[in-house]
Amino acid sequence: MAYVLRRLLEMVPVLLVVVVATFFLAHAVPGGPFDKDRPMPAEVKARLEQYYGLDQPTHVQLGNYIVRLAQGDLGPSIKYPGWSVREVIGARIGVSVSLGLVALLLAVLVGVPVGVLAASRPNSWLDRVPMGFTLVGICVPSFVLGPILALIFSLGLGWLPPCGWGSAIHFVLPACTLGLITAAPLARLTRGSLMEVRSLDYIRTARAKGVPPLRVWFVHALRNALLPVVTYLGPAAAGLVSGSFVIESLFDVPGLGRLFVTAIINRDVMLILGTTIVYAAALLFLNLAADLAIAALNPKVARDR
Amino acid sequence: MSDPIVESLGSESGWQRFLKDRAAVWSACFLLSISAVCFLSPMIAPYPYMEQNLAHSAMAPSSAHWLGTDLLGRDVLSRLLQGGMISLFVGFIATAVALVVGICYGVLAAEVGGRAEDAMMRFVDIVSTLPLTLIVILCTVVFGQNMPMIFLAVGGVSWLTMARIIRNQTREMKASQFVQAAESLGQSRWGIFRRHYLPNLAGTIAVCATLTVPGVMLLEAFVSFLGLGVKAPMTSWGLMIKEGADIMEECPWLLISPSIVFALTLLSLNFLGDGLRDAFDPRSSRK
């Protein structure tokens, strides 16, 4: 418990650094939020900038922003007048979270069993064929796999809608693209660590004393072999984040990733900051969750801290 | 590409082991030829990459245009070569940046030791949990067409793994007898770094570098795919894939050729990195 608290406290300065860095970067982006519209009278622009606090020096804006952030206020959105950034993000975060979770679930449900299967018969076709596929999965980026899947399943076979959002069927292509990309390294990792664990002494002991083979495999070996796999879930989540930018643009999904990209294109400083903070916080929490899961799996880690 | 670094290792048996790994050797050949072709593209490309010919727009592959033409009638093969030049260039330069930063940071952390080392490594841990893709995207937007800054941004987020590995190895070496001997003979820290650390790290560095290049190229492609990286009339593989994906229904060849070349390049880099690791990294277990 003390450990969790310490980790949570550690997040505060980290997030603060992210806020400051993003703030200056977002402000350094050439062009302003009002440049794209029909040129407006200077007075109107001045009033608008005054309304959004953009006329103040940068460090004052930053101070104001951090004070409001501490109260949970992400500020007003500039390109969505009348909406606060929190409302804009809140309206879209569900889509991204559900897509990400389904993809992660799919990755684990496909990746781990494939790795176990491959490790159970090393160097047979059961190993070679799936491992060949995972190699392809590692090297084909999501923005290549996505269009190819769409080309086959929606334009070629006509089974699935190529893009859009709303019903469960729209989930299939984006979730599969993201999930399969993540499943590939998971499968390789599972296979690798199972191969290492299965040659250890305690496995031989368990076999020797007559534990049923399946029990040795799934209870004794897999529990230890899964440790690196669980550790990888943190980076995997980061991969899902960057994947989601591409997938959401590709399949026209109204999620957070596309919001971030449009916010940059629109120079909506507040929205850029808001989405970055949400992403950073989500990743920090996911890493904490992965660490806690490792402690649950491995008493040695839990004792060490 | 990373061959000169490896050559300086001069380990005969390492080279022999490497040459036996056929996947790695073929990958090296593929990478060498694709780099040569791309970097020579201004001389050997069949058409100027930005020459538009609206009379010949969106043509399927033919004998005049081997890989077809895009909507503006530009030759896809020529653009593929020019895009490859950009993608590979970003990959190599950004990796070099990541290498320099990673080596300096890792060696420095191991050298100072104690609390400062712990703090430095904790910093690496924390930074690697952040959404760095977002930061890179922002940087590329801020610095726009300024290519060197894009290299710095991409390299600036890719050095973390490198620093971790280098620090672990340096720490081991620091405690070893040959370094202690050098210390007691009065060699300076810089001398130890140059004469002892660097040669012993060379194998690890070569492997790390080869495995960093695909990540870096992927990052550049991501950013270009989102329309925020390389700007017209220049192109990169990521940008070509995006343009192809937009109109894949009518002109699938615009998507297929850059996708295949990009995936093959990444695949070869991974094979090459694995092969180098198996051949030159004493720690890697060969099963």
C-alpha cells in the first residue's frame, strides 16, 4: 500500500514536467488557432485572445493553466466554442478506451496461447508457422496492416464496413489491426521465456515427482514464464497509443487519437495539452498496474521493496 | 551500413558465425542494395520524382512506369526511391543521435555510481513510460521542414534502451580486473573509456544500433502517415503508404509497392540485428 502511494506521488512531478514540456512545444507551434478562419478584424481577434488568455505572457499562461489543472479543469477548447476540453475529451475517451481494451484483450488471448503452443513443440511446424507470422506481425506496421485488412475484408469480400463508427461490427477491423500487431511480440516473448523456464531444475523436479505434464506446463512453468510477458504490457500499451492515432485516422473512428491529431492541425493549444495529459496519466497508471501484477505473480519482487 | 563498425571488432570467429546465418546475410545484402539504389536515385531514377504528367495519371504498372504512376502522373518507382532515401536517412541519422546520447548517458551513469547513478537510471525508467510519440509529433510540427531538428527529436526519444544496456555493461566492466589494472597504472578516465570501454562495447553498440533503426524509421513513418512529417513535393515511405491507403480502391499499386518495400526493410533490419547479436554478443545464448 505504501508502495502504491509512493508511486502515485511520484507521478505528480512527472506529469508536471510533461505539462510544462508540452505547453512550450504547443505554444511554439507556428501559426495560431485563429489563423485558419476567414481573416477577422484585429479588435475581434484581440478580444478572442483576451478571452482565452492568449494575450498574456507565456509563463503567466502556464501558471494559470497549472493552477486550474490542479482543480481538474483542463480549460476551454478553442476550436469547439462553448465546450470545455474536459467535455470534448470525455465525449471521445470511451471510444478509445474500449477500442484499446478490446485490442489488448485480443492481443493477450491470441498472443499468449500461440506462444505456449509454439513452445510446446519447438521446431515443429506448430512452432515454425506461427512464429513466421509473428515475425511478419512485428515488421508490418499498423498503417500497412490496416489498409491491407480493409482491402481484403471490406473491399474484396465485402464482409465488414471499411470505416465509420457506431455498431459492434465497426469494431472488428480497427480492433483486429491493433490487436494482431500487439499479439506478435507477445507470442514471441511467451515462447522465448517458456523455452528458458522449461529447462530449469524445478520443472525437472516437478516432472520427476510425478506431477501430471499438463499441470507442470500450465501451473509450474507458465506462471514464471509469464513474468516478462506482463512486464511487456506497459510498452505494449504505449504501442497501442501510437497505433491508435493511425488506426483512428484510418478507420474514421471518433476517438482520442484523432482528436489529438486534429488539435495539432487546428493549433488548439488547450486541446493538445489536455489529450497529452490524459495519455501520459493513462500510461503511468498502466505501468503501475503492470508492476503490481508482477508483484502478485512473483512474491520475490513483492518482498524486495 | 553498420558493417564498418563490426569490421573493427576483428573477431574472426564472430564473422564466421555471422556468415553462417543465412537469413542475416541475405538481409545485409538486401539492405546494402536498397540503400545503394535509394541514395543513388537522383542519378538512376527513371524520371524526376516530382515531375508531373497529368496525361499519364493513375496508370497501372506498365513497361514505361514499372510500378505505375500516382494521381498526378508521377512515376511511383522514382518516388519510391526518393522516399526511401528520406526514410533511410532519418533512420540512420536519428539512430546515430540516439547512439551518442545513449553511450554518453550510460557510461556516465556507470562512472559516477552511487545515488547519482540510481537517480539517472530512475529518470530513464520514468521517461520511457511517457507517451513519447506525442512529443515527437509535436516536435516535428514545431520544427516543420527543419530536417536536423526532426532527427534530433526522433533520436532524442530513442536512446533510452541503449543507455540502459550500455550502463549495465559498463558497470560490469568497471569492476573487472583489466579496468582496475588500467586504473592502477594511472590511465585517465577518458583513456579507459577510449581504450577499454569502447572496444568492449562495440559489439553491443552494433547490435543496439541495428535494432534501433527500424524503430526510428517506424516513428518517422508514423508521423509522415499522419500528415505531419515530410512535406510535398518530397516524400517518404510512410507518406507514400498514407497516400496509397487513401485511394487503395482505385489504385492498389500505390499502396502495395511502398508497403512491401517498407516491411521488407524492417524485416531485414530485424534479421540482421538478431544475426549480429548471435554472432558478436557473448551474452546471447545460442539455442
